[in-house]
Amino acid sequence: MFIKKEMKELKKRIILSLIVAAIVSVLLVGTSCAEGGASEEAEEEGALIGVTMPTKSLQRWNQDGDNIKKQLEAKGYKVDLQYAENDVNAQLSQLENQITMGCEVLVIASIDGSALGEVLKKAVDADIKSIAYDRLIMETPDVDYYASFDNFRVGELQGKYIEEALGLDEGNGPFNIELVAGSPDDNNAFLFFEGAMSVVQPYIDKGQLVVVSGQTEFTTIATPAWKSETAQARMDNIITANYAGDTKLDVVLCPNDSTAIGVIAALDNVGYGSADKPYPVITGQDADIPNTIAIIEGKQSMSVFKDTRTLAAKAVEMVEAIVKGGEVPINNTEDYDNGVKVVPSFLCEPVVVTKDNYKEMLLDSGYYTEDQLEK
């Protein structure tokens, strides 16, 4: 009798132990799953993103880099931001380091868009996605996306401004024009030039615009590294050789603000800016602070404004979609062929800034403050 009773008690303890063990097991599994999910979410939010910019010497790249970094960090990502100071080998080394560091996405504003094939192959091997930022990466299948402005449109806006400012579509002319192009290692430079010449070239053919220097080929008018001093030196030579005496320079097509500021310096050196010798129509791009001041003062006529906040926000949106496995936003799958493939792209819309609308475009939008535009 005693043995039977003891056996019953033993069975109860065993059953109770099994029940407790089962409950503990369920709780542990649930905790493990919850911890795993939280860990995965934290890892996703804290993903390391590599951002490489060409140089700190141009205002716009500082703004681009800062905007991307701030917006990514606000979303919980870690950011390795690098500037290569227009040194291709330095940029390659930075990208290799970012691959080694385990960056999940690379955002690359290239110095030489054709020099990154090998390093991007390493990125693909490491399962790292890449976004070409503003400048298309060329001659490789290993770039995944492109975020930029409509760069042909940028040049087209410059050409249209010249057309309207001179009344070319009304038959006015002839006017003397000189052409400046961007850096030959930047694919965007070709797009800016093509866009502008799609408007300007017909008027050159008709004789309404005359290139007095005869310098019209891209290779002749290009400005390596977009340097202001290079643009200034070339314009110095053009003025000396072609605009002595009463020959008037009516318009200079400049692809961006750094070349425009060099052209303005060359014109200042020979007395432009007086009632007898007014500044020619001068185009630009980026709405940099010195150039916006030049627009206010009447030295530069316009600049194509590409709000870096907008482009940075779109790049961040693309990064987040990649990290989270979502659909990456694109709006162009036809036009940006890098010589190997058409790169899926998102293109933001540029706008023209002049003396008449700079307050609305740049001040009211919060891009600049009034004190930044005081000379």
C-alpha cells in the first residue's frame, strides 16, 4: 500500500516536471524568436553604408556628403563618408576599405566613372550593392542603380536660357559666343554639353551665333577636374586672341559654376562690367554661394539649381529599400547606358535660378540664409 502511494506521488512529480519543462521550453523559444527579430531589426537599422564623394574643393560635394550622412544617420544607419580630393587611386582605396569593413551599400560619386570596374566586381563578390550618385559609373555590369538629376535637361535649360535671353527664336543676331565644357572623365559633362548644344547648335549653323575662336569640339573646350583656374586661363587666351578692340563677347556657355567663376575672373581682368563693356550672358550650374552672389550682382546670368537635399533624400530612400529588401524607387530604365548595360535610374528635376527668382528658390526653401549671400 505504501509502495503504491509512493509510486503515485512519483508519477505526479514526473508529470509536473514535464509540464514545467514544456512551459519553460515554449517561453525560451518565444524569447529567442523575439530576440532574433529584434537583433535582425537592429542590425538592419544599424547597417553600415559607404559614401564616397569626389572632393571637398567644390561646395556642392560637401553639401551632398553632409546631406546623405545626416539623413542616413537619422534613420539609424552607420555611415562611412570619404572624400578623395579628385584622386582616382584614393577613391579606389576608400571603396576597397569600405568593402572590407562590410558596408551593405556603396553610394559613389565617382571621380573617373570608367575606373571602378574591378573594385565594383569585389563589391558584387561580397554581396554589396552600389548606387552611382550623380555621376554615372561607366563600362561595368556591376553598378546596380543610378541616382541623379536629368543631366541632358540641365544642358538643355542652359541652352534655352541663351535662346530666350538673346531672342534667337525671334531671329535676332548674330551674337558672339564661346563654349566651355566640363571634365572629360565625368560622363555628366558630355550630357550637359549635348543638352546645351541641342538648343545652341542650330543657331550656330544658321549664323545667329558665331564662335569667334572656332573652338567647338568637346576635347578642345573641356575643363579637366572642373577647375576654375583652368577655365580662367583658357578664357584669358580666348579674349587675348579673339576679342581685342571692338569685338564683343555676347555669351559664354559654361556647364557649371566652378567654370563660370573662372570665366568671370577672366572677364573682370580685362574690364568687363562697365556700361561700355557689360558682362556677356553667362550660364552655370549648382547655384554655389559665390555664383549666386555673382547672379545678384549681375555678373552671372543664371545657374541650374539641383537641390542636393532632394537628391540625397532619394539616394537614402534607395539605400533603405536595398537594405530592407524592398522595391528600389526608379523612374528611368532606358536612357542611362554605361556602355555595358542600361542602369536603372531615378532622375530628379533641375530648375533655373536667376536674379528674379533666387529668393524663392534658394532662400524661401531654406537652402541658404540671407547672410550666406552677403558679399
